[in-house]
Amino acid sequence: MRTSRPPLRRVVAVIGSLLSLATALPGDDELRLYAEDAVNSEGDRATACVWLAHGCRFRFPPPKGWSVKCQATNATLLLTHPDLKAEIGIVLHREPEGTNGPPDLAHWQRQAQSRYPQATLQRESECTVAGREGWAFELAKTVGTGTAALVRVVMAPYPGGVAEFEMRTTAVHERMARRALRGVLSSLTIEPVATEGSPRR
């Protein structure tokens, strides 16, 4: 007997993995995405994703088997589960000129709820990402035929802006998606770079 596909499958496009490529993208602030050999916490060889953007070097190992795609137009990375059960979007927001720091938690909650107007704020908390204090909150809503959809947003400041990590999944895949997001955030490093030259290999 065939089971119906979760609603997430209808809104997530299939994405090919780009981790084996070094990607130079046009624009005023050049973005580069490439792979780098690494050793994980168990001492095994792994592959780390390195993203040079907005004067910083963002480095983390993507969840095993997930694809990674860089969107040049809006400084976004999209990590997608191979079976489309979840995805993690990473968006870089520049700090507005003339301000004394990044916007507060309430600002980011309003931004997220404007994208998901039917969702309800479930919880919020402070967190630490790459050695910097950030914020996390969750939204939930019912879609389709009663399927519960979950969105977890983590805001991580970096020099000159804020990185937004948005996990999207359904309740049935929540545990797997949370584990994937934790893996990215716990291993993430953010380092300012003087120039965005050729990637190190």
C-alpha cells in the first residue's frame, strides 16, 4: 500500500550536491563555496563545507548525505535531506548601516512569522553558536491533511551581520532534523578574512 507523500515534498525542489566544486559567484561581494577535508569528533575522515561570504569564512560539516546549494542572489545556502524529509536554509543578513548592533530577538520573530503567517510561536531561548551569543525560537502549524509542520530558527551573529539558520520539517521527522541542525551548529566556525581569495585546499 502506497503512503501519501508529506507536504514538504511538494515545496522542496531536488537539489544536486555541489560540495565537490569550488564555486565563484558574481556580485559586489563575491561568494565562494567549496569542500575541505576534515576529521569529525569520532576521528573519522569527513568533508566540511566552507563558505566565504561577507568577509567571513563559515565552516561546518553538512549532515551526511544531504545536498548543499549556494544561491548567489541572496547570500543563501540550502541543505536538503536526500529524501526531502527536511531542509536547513542558511541566510546571511548584513547589519543595517547606522545601527549599534544587530536587531533584537523580537525583530527576527516578526520576520519569521511574516513568512509563516498561520504558524504559532512555540518557544524561544538564548543559545551560543560559534562562540557568540544568539537566539533560537520555533514555529509550528498544521498543513495539508492535519500534518504538523515545524520551523526552528537560530540567529547567530557574525562580524557585520547575523546568520539565520532555518530548519523546516514535519513532526514525524522532527528528531532527525533537529539532530542534523545541532550537528551543523555545534561544529560551525566563523572567522573574519581579510580577502576572499582562492580557497585553501
